[in-house]
Amino acid sequence: MKIGFIGLGNMGAPMAINLAKAGHELIGYDAKLDVPKELTQGVSSKTLAKDADVVILMLPNGEISKSVAFDILPVMQKGSVMIDCSTIDVASAKKINQIADENLIDFLDAPVSGGVVGACSGSLTFMVGGKEDIYTKVAHLFNIMGQKSVFCGAAGNGQSAKICNNMILGVTMIATCEAFSLADNLGLDRQAMYDVVSTSSGSSWSMNTYCPAKGIGPQSPSDNDYLPGFASDLMLKDLRLAQQAANEVQANTPMGKAAVDIYETFVEKDNGSGLDFSAILPWIKNINGS
Ligand code: NAD
């Protein structure tokens, strides 16, 4: 397939390289970065889009995805496919789908879980919204860039799944960090706490796989001075998208709201920017003064 890839940052570059290594013809474009050597340099998003079978976007936010998509959809070949793998708000994903429809282009929103490590190793999980036959048509591309893709239903549902997942992740990470802080003050050994909780009803991915306590559980960013990993800034972005969606559909999400407030304070007031999202643990302990 002839694939145009727009947005070659931390995630996009390794994803595009994996597609090129699998034998697809890759033309890349980034507003700021040169394309990796495995790809052909595109002159602009528009020129790249003109003769691509599939155009993949991996961009910072919904405003940028919309502006790039609205620019290139009119020049894409009728019947070609646009896949937006960026994490963006649900409303923007639905709007892009509507404009794609008007231009006879098939659109899928397909945000990912798995971070930069997953992008490099081709082990991302894709959550996909759009038409099922189009998902089936391009599923082999998801299989190259990832280990799993889940079809979630109508356009926008990929983004919905992503923000629901990450709202759970943010909330459980905060709860796990709070519990470690409480356990410390109660004199409970961290290893004992982990051994109990990771095999009990308080277990979660945050505790079992990504334990925020240094030296406890499998290797995680806490063992590397809380370098990301998954940056707190990106967690804050996703939690805000969840609140935006919750407001739009009048869903009651008090824990999601509390998680936004906590990450907002951590990132924007207390120097948490650039640290992994599990660094809530040392931050909370510091607030406690313990
Ligand atoms: P990034 O900032 O490293 O890359 C984005 C790239 O888009 C940049 O290189 C930028 O120059 C380019 N860009 C911006 N505007 C452009 C335009 N108009 N035309 C062409 N290129 C443009 O970000 P990233 O970490 O690669 O994340 C990309 C997306 O993936 C985001 O939506 C993010 O939320 C999501 N995501 C990131 C991670 C992660 O761990 N980094 C994990 C899951 C999802």
C-alpha cells in the first residue's frame, strides 16, 4: 500500500518505520522534523495525501488533526482511507468523519495505548471507530504497528474507549499512590503492601504492572527517577478530554474530575511536568510532609 504518514514525533516516527519495514511504501511529513531514513520525505501534507491509499495522522491534538484533515480530505483519492491515531476529543473525531464522508473518503479514529515503547516494538493496542468493513480492510496495518486492535463501533468510539480507559488509569494511579502514602504512615512495609494488594481486590494495572513505589514490583518508571514512561502532561491531557466528553453528554464523573484537579496541580503548579504520571506518589508524600 502507498501510505502517507503525517506527524512523525515520538509516536509517529516508530509507527511509520514499522510500516516501511513491513514492505509498504511510506511517504512522511512533519511540520518540524525531518522524516526518518526509512521513509520518503513528503513536500507537504497535501502533496503526500494526493496519491496515497491510506493517510495516517499522529498529531498533538484535535485542533491540529481537524486543520490537517480539512486541508487534505478534498485532495485525497475517492475511496482512500484516513486513519487518525492521535488522541483527540470525541467531537473533533466525529467532525472529521463528517467532512470525510462529504468527500467520499473513509475515516477511522484509531487512538493507541502502549506509549513510545509500544510504538517502537510494534506492540500498541488500537481502539478503532468507524465503518467495520473499512476497519477490516486496513486491520493488517494495525497488526504491523500493534499487537491488538479492537473495533469499537461508530466513528468517535475509538476516542471514547481511549479516554474511558485513561480516566480509569489516572484514577487508579492516584488511589494506588494515596494507599502507599497511607501505608507508609501506618508503618506498613511497602513490599508487604504490594504482595497483599497485587493479589487482592485492590489490584490494578497501576499496582501490578506499573507500581509507583521504587524497587517494588516489576521494573517501572519509579525505578528510573520517574522519567516517563507516560508523562503526567499526557495523562492530564487525556483526563481533560474525558471531562470534556463527560460534559458534552452529561455523564457524572466525580472521580475523573478529581483526577483532573490533582494532575493539574501536579503538572502546572508543582513541577510535575515531564515526570511520569506515577510520580504522584513522591508528590503526595511531600504534601503530607512525611
Ligand atoms: P509529538 O509531539 O512527539 O509528535 C507530534 C508531531 O506532530 C510533532 O513532531 C509535530 O511537529 C507534528 N505536527 C504538529 N502539527 C503538525 C502539522 N500541522 N502538520 C504536520 N505535522 C505536525 O507527540 P507524540 O508523543 O508522538 O504523540 C502524538 C499523539 O499520540 C498525541 O495525540 C498523543 O496524545 C498520543 N499518544 C501519545 C503517547 C505517548 O506516550 N507519547 C501515548 C499514547 C498516545
